[in-house]
Amino acid sequence: MHSPSLFPIKGFMETSFLDWPGKVCSTIFLPYCNLRCPYCYNHQLVLRPDELETLALDDILEQLIHQQDRIDAICITGGEPTMHRELPELLEKIRGAGFKTKLDTNGTQPEILDYLLNKKLLDCVAMDVKAPLDDMSYERCAGVHLPASIIMESIRVLARSPVSTILRCTVCPSLLEQDDIYRLAKEIGGLWSEEASDHKALPPFLTLQQFSPKDPMDPALKEIKPLEDEFLERMQEKVNDILHGSGR
């Protein structure tokens, strides 16, 4: 065994077909988060990470190095990875081992995101956008006071970068109305058109994610019924139309 990890890795999933559409990823989980989203299901990782074993990066890379023919990339998720000052070094080591890198982020630290992109440490960024881009809506869905202008700046950073971008929003019926989602899509489209470079003229799709009441951070949400899949699919079609079709 190697010496204990210098990186606070608290989880590892060897194979995921969902993290980066069209690619096979391994996923590394980092602890802590600066948000308290009521529907978060990773709250042990956020609130009590010391209960989880710390894994060694060298051991993970040693395990994966022999699988490079089937593993396309390594995804860093959390928690919120940009809270960790070790993140650039972690990404450098992963890229040095020959893997592409993907970052999952909540977009609350645009300056760090910009730094990582300028250093060419990322091949893909997935950003969770919690709510329409006003302070009141964002506080309701993120569980903390957060100026929505910070999230807007992260969207601008991504629009200026050539790196592949995925935007996601979890639809919890008690927190977001249907019109909130459509307003968010229009706001994203507007920001993107203002900032996008030529190679990213069209905004990314905003993927709507189903809320799960199984084990949310706020126990009261266990009583909330998720949207019917068919209804969520119709919302997704409307969002796609707003961003890429006649609704633009």
C-alpha cells in the first residue's frame, strides 16, 4: 500500500456511464460543500466526511492505469471540489497519468474555474445551476445566501472557454415551479449569447434532473412527490426549444 493520500479523496466509483455522456468515466469524490441544498443526497460527504475513509490517489491511478483502453476520463465531484486548494495538483496528476478530466461544480467560485480552464486542466465541466438567477430564488434552492451574480459569472466563464460544458438543474417541486425552469433557460441563453466564443455559439443543453425524496438533507422533503417522468420530459423538450429552437 502507498502512504496516505495528500488529497482528501472520500469516495471512488470505478465505472460510470452517466457522468459524461458518450464517455466511460471513473469518479473521485471530494468532501465538503459551501451550499446546503435541501434535496442533496450526499450529505454525509458534505457534513460528516470524517466518517469516511480517505483513499490514496496513487492506489486509484494504479488500479485504473491498466484500464485506459476502456476508461475515457476521471470525473472529480463532491461535495464541491473547488473548495480544495489541492484541486489543481490533483488534476495535474490525473492528466499526467494519461486521463482526460471532468469537473462537477456548483459554480460558486468562478475565479477558480477560470484558473483551471486557463491552465488547461479540464476537458469537461458540468455545472449544477440551482434556480433562476436572482438572489431570492438561489437562496431558496441552495440553502445559503448567495449572490446569483456569482453563478452568472461562472456561466460567462464557461461560455468563453472551448471546453465541453454540461449544465444541470434538479427539479424539486416544492422549490421550483415550471415557469422558474423556463426563466432559467432564457437567462442562460442570454448570458451565453453575450459571452460565447465562435466555437461555442450555441448554449449547452440544460439537463433537468429528477428530484429524489429518498434521503434528502432536509427530511421534510421526504414527503414531496417527484414530478412524473413524462411531465419532466415535456419540460425538458420546452427547455431545449428555448435554448436551441424557436423559443430562443
